[in-house]
Amino acid sequence: MIKTMTAQALVPHFGYCDEIVFDEVIKLRNAVKGSAAASGVKFSYLPVVIKAVSLSLLRFPQLNAKMTKDMGSLEHFVSHNIGALSACSSLCNISALLHMMSLCLCQLC
């Protein structure tokens, strides 16, 4: 366990922060919310954000990669999985969405 923790400390980490204009997403949600509710589906902003992250990983594959052990090159992953945490008053739910690039927005709701 100590070896694993030491090895993880050597891995460079990447963080990114940006601001986005959500006006079009708000319009989309308001337009779809009624028909989604009639079908028994709650349409929130989270599926839109997750799908946007997935599309970004397809557009910029270097973000879906890891350094090789010799630190000489990037090893790109063929698919990507995205984890999402949702919390309510008494518990937290962590969902792992596998092979995100093949899912449409409706499948995420």
C-alpha cells in the first residue's frame, strides 16, 4: 500500500477551471422539461454537463490519456468513463457512466 501511495504521488495531476455561459442550456432544459416529465423523466443540467465533458474528451484526446512509466509519451485511452456524485439529505450516490462516448443525452437522464 505504501508503494502504491508513493507511486501515485509521482503522477502529475491536471486541474482545469473555466466559466461558461449556460443560457442555451437553460433554454434547452425549459423546452424539454415538460415533455420529459410527461414521460416520467426528470431532465436536469447534470446530463448536459456530463455529455459536454464527454464530447470535449473526444475533441481533445490528450486529456483522456496518461503518461507512460518512462514519462516519454502519452498513452491515450480508447474509451472514457465519467463518475458523477449526487447528494441528498441522507446519502451520497456515486454513478460511474461507462463508455460515455456512445451514450446520447436521453440515455443520461
